[in-house]
Amino acid sequence: MAKGEKRTFVPGRVGVVGLGLMGGSFAKAAHQGGQEVYAWNRTRSTLELAMIDTIDGELTEEVVGTCELIILAGYPQVSVDWMRDMEGLISPGALVIDTVGVKRVICDKCFEIAAQHDWTFVGCHPMAGTQYSGYAHSRANMFHGAPMVVVAPDDADDFERADVLERLKALLAPCGFGSFTLASADFHDQQIAYTSQLAHVVSNAYVKSPAAQMHKGFSAGSYKDLTRVARLNAPMWTELFLDNADYLSREIGTIIDNLKAYKDALDSHDAQRLEELLAEGDRLKKEAEKR
Amino acid sequence: MAKGEKRTFVPGRVGVVGLGLMGGSFAKAAHQGGQEVYAWNRTRSTLELAMIDTIDGELTEEVVGTCELIILAGYPQVSVDWMRDMEGLISPGALVIDTVGVKRVICDKCFEIAAQHDWTFVGCHPMAGTQYSGYAHSRANMFHGAPMVVVAPDDADDFERADVLERLKALLAPCGFGSFTLASADFHDQQIAYTSQLAHVVSNAYVKSPAAQMHKGFSAGSYKDLTRVARLNAPMWTELFLDNADYLSREIGTIIDNLKAYKDALDSHDAQRLEELLAEGDRLKKEAEKR
């Protein structure tokens, strides 16, 4: 096939762009589920490692047009750049998703690109991961039971949204996601600033007390839980945080204000106020779990 | 035996004061380990429940003098009050420990009381627990593998400290603690302000964002970990926090200052500074785990 020549996708064939923790896990799950998988990766050695037992070959320009599902699993900018480079090669009717942890910046650009073609882009954010990164930590069961957030094109009607969701569920069946939630990019970014990004910031800040270096013998589950995600890929999270700076900054401000209230109650030895603050948190956590 | 008459303890017999999460777990472990267990509890129904399959009887004034080990497992003030009421009834040579999460206020008072008698008080803090409280959640394996912090009397020499530690290890063998760490009350309180108390404050503050009530479908492990200990027994923690207000306030101040640094970097879109802050936390967490 000559470069740039289009053809129809092979049903079920998957292309994965970027074999990190997320891309590697998608590739392994798809392979285990019997799908054909082709991948692109910046570092050649990882690609060669994956060729041994996970992927069927390299996601070259010639192969792009044969994929029914293309998963952009690199850093935000790398994902957008790859899509822009390949936009003309993707098969009509194909589904392209990303896996980036912020959705406004990605979806704005990708919906615009996709609108010029007869294939569909859908923003995705799998709510799974570990504190480790890289292909070596990826695994086929990474998404098992995890929620998947899906951002459909702004101009899609309810019927189209339901349709694309069903197709996505079928193509990603080997991943075993626990739920699929449709959301706007804006609502996703607000929620993720809180549930994921703030958690990483707080955990990362938590270990900066001098006491952290003397915790052995004095710590149990609560310390372990609070500091688990202090380990992180700094360049990647920097990009994700800056792409969601408004909402993340607001959440950090909220928790700082709330923490100050406990500090004030302690400093003034105000037992009643302190107990009210603690009981309020206890109640809100209980309510949050009920919803 | 007439009230107030002293006699020598029955070797291995355990008295537990307060059948909450901690006291209940000590009682269950001791019972499973073949020790005789007597208990006191403010609420009679819990005591009666424990009598069915865990304790051998009520820790009455008559029984106090027959215990080799007495575990004070109530709220701080309740523990000190019980010891003051019973100080004359405790057997010579007996070992009395508490399980309270702060050590300066408890140890100051209890060392002073014990110094008037020929039995020994040792401050203890088992580094274990759950976000739930009460006898219903207690279990025999609660302390399995957990660290135990031990505060020996200030005037004890190294030989006496080692001796009391060995005896404590033997008497608590059924609990299966993973380690015993000798510390001063002051060092304990500094560390615990960070590893446990701050974790509860941060977690409790974390759920106060409005986003907490919409987290379903948008959250994964990091949210779950950060908010696990948001559920807490507000009156109990209020007392523990106020008894350690100086050190806890300092730790809250530290994390507020550190959180502000990320917020400032975000607000000024300073990528280099943000990445430095994140890399610093990643490095400090790695170092803390190596120690």
C-alpha cells in the first residue's frame, strides 16, 4: 500500500501509541483478549520487548489505516502531535481515543482535528494506575473493575453518544472496565483536579516534613495510605497539572483553608470547634460514600 | 479477699480496661493465646458480650491484684483516672501499660503514680487500628506485624529498659507485634503528630471539597487512600489532638506551607518550579522508605 493510501480497518485491530504504564496495559489486555495489536513507541527497545509476546508489529504509517481502534497513550502533547501527523491515514469509521488525565486541552484539539475526517475521536480517562510508571509495570488486568470516563464530541446528540459508547465498550471488553461514565471535558477536569491531582499534590507535600525521614517504627496504615502516591513521574504530572491549573489551584486553596481551620482550633485549644470540624469531615465522608 | 488486700499476681493473667477497638483486640489476642483475661468496660452490654467467648470475667477491684499485665485501653483521661483509683490494688511486680496515642500527658501522670508503688508502668502505643471504632470491629489479629512503641520510665537505666521490654514482649506474644521500638514520650509525640495525627486531619479536610460528593465514576486508588481515615471518632481524636496540640499544629503548618508552594507554581504557570517541587517529594518519599 502506498503511503497515505486509505483503506478500511481490520475489525477489532488495535493500534497503541506509547507503551508506558497505560499503553502497555491496553496492549497486554487487548492481546490477551485475542485482538491484533500494533504499537508505536519513542524508545525502540520497549517496542522490541513488547514484540516478543504482546504486540503483532509496529504501528507504522502503513498499519495506521488498518486499525479499528487507536489508543493514544502518550504524554498529552505527544498524543495530539501523533494524531495531527496521522490524521489523513486513519481509516474511515475508526475510533480514536486518548488516555490522558486532563480532557479540556486534549479534547478541544482532537475534536477539531477529527471533525475534518470521517473517523471519530472520543476522549477517555481510565481511572486506574499505580505509583510506578513505564511498560515494565504495565499489566493486562490494570483496568479490571476500574471506572472509565468518556468524553463524547460536543456536537454529538444523545443517540450518537450512546452509539459510540456501546462500540467503545465492545472494543475495550478485554480490559474489563467496571463502569463507563459519560461526562463533559469540563466536568471531568473539575472532578479529576480533586480525586486524582489533589491527591498526588497532597501526598507529595506530605513527605516534606522532616519527620518523614524518621517514620520507621512509628507509622501504620494511615501514613502509608497518605504517602503512597508521593512517588510520581514529575515531568508527566507537571504537564497534566499545568493543563488543569485553574481547577487544581482551586482545590489546593480549598484544602489549605480547611486545614487552617483545624490549626486555628488547636492553637486556641478550642475543643468544641475541633470536634465540630472532625465530626463534619466524618459526616461528609460517610455521605460521599453513599452517593 | 477483702477489698484493698494485696496479693501476688497469677502469672500471665491479663486485665483489660476498656473494651473498644484496641482493648477488645488485646483481649481477643490474649484469649486466643491461652491467657486468662479479665476486663472492665463502662458500657455493661459490651462486657457481657465479651464474656460469651473472650474474657474470663469482670476486672473487679478484687481481681485487679491478680493480674500480671494490666492494659489501659480507654480514652486518655479514663485510663489515668482508672489507674489513680486502683493504684493501691495492683499487685507488686505487675506491669501496667496504656495504649493511648499520645504519650507525654499520659506518661507524666502515670510514671508519677507508679513511682509510689512496687509495680511498673510503661507507656505503649500500638501502631495499628482501623477507621472504625468499638468492640464490634476489634479482632485477635489486629496487631499482627504492627510496630509497638514503648516508653520506659524516665529514670530507668538501660538494663531496666531492656528487662521491661523483654517481659512485655513475652506477655504480649499472642498479639504478634512486628517490632518494639523504645522511645521517649517527647519523640513519640513528635513522630505521631506526623505519621498518624496529621494523616487523620488531612484526610478529614480532604473530603470537605464540594467535589467529594460527586466523586463516583471519577475516582480510583489515590482518592480512596487519601480519604480512608476521614471517618473517625471525633470526640476521641479531639482529646488526642489537644494533648499533642503543639506538635500537631506545627505539622499542619508545615504541610500548609508546602501546599502553598505548589499553588504558587501553578498560579504563575511556572513549569520548572512545579517539576522541582514534585521531583523533591518523589525523592524524599524514596529516601524515607530506604531508612
